[in-house]
Amino acid sequence: MRTFTYEEAQSHLPIVSGLMLRAIEAKRMIDSVESEISEFSQRNFIIGGLLPDVHHFARRRAARDKAVQEIKDTVAEIRAIGVQVKDLDMGLLDFPCKVDGEVVLLCWKMGEESIAHWHGLEEGFRGRKPIDESIRRGTRQLPN
């Protein structure tokens, strides 16, 4: 597992945030198509006898399939950098960081201007704590 210093993680943020935005937009496309298909199916179940516009739904499914591939490719690109994709709905990324010989995760969420939080490997998003100067330096004494 690759680890980042705080400065390295910050320097990668413009690249990975752009990639994350691309993945989020692709997920929105998938959600839109799934919603449209589900809505048609429900209406057809209730009313019955509705004929789908086959060409329209074929184009929408092709767009969905393209968006699925876009997400796979984009997430793979983010992971290749060494960053962990945690949640596409929230736009959540973690950067592994070694602090006093232990790995912690520098945590960034879409919409935040910089990486301002960290958490332990087992804590997750709810365990986020503000980054202080010792985390920036990589010399924090972590509790056991």
C-alpha cells in the first residue's frame, strides 16, 4: 500500500478530485437511467399494456453501460495513484499516511477545499478528526 505525506496528498488532490467528479457524474447518469426504467416498469405494472420506446431505452441502457465503464476506469485510475475510493455518493477519498510508523487515513470529501481530517484504519468517516500540525509532520503519537 502506498502512503502519502500530508503535502503529497494535498498535491494530488486536484487530480483525484477531478477524477472523483467524473465518477460521480457517471453515477448520476446510471441513477437517472435506473430511475427512468423503474418508473416505466411501475407505470406499466399499474396501467398495463404500455409499449416502451425500444430505441429510447436501448440508447439509455447504452449510456448507462458507458457510465458503468467510466466509473470502473476512473476508480481504477484513482486507485493506481494509491488513493482509496470510499463512497461515490459522498465523494469520499482516503489517502493512506504513515504517522509514527502506523498507517492512518487522510480523509477528504467532495466540496472540501483541502484535506482537513484523518481517521484510523478501523474508524471510518464517523471517526474523522481534524488534522493538526503533528499529523502534517507525520510525528503524532497515536493511542494504542
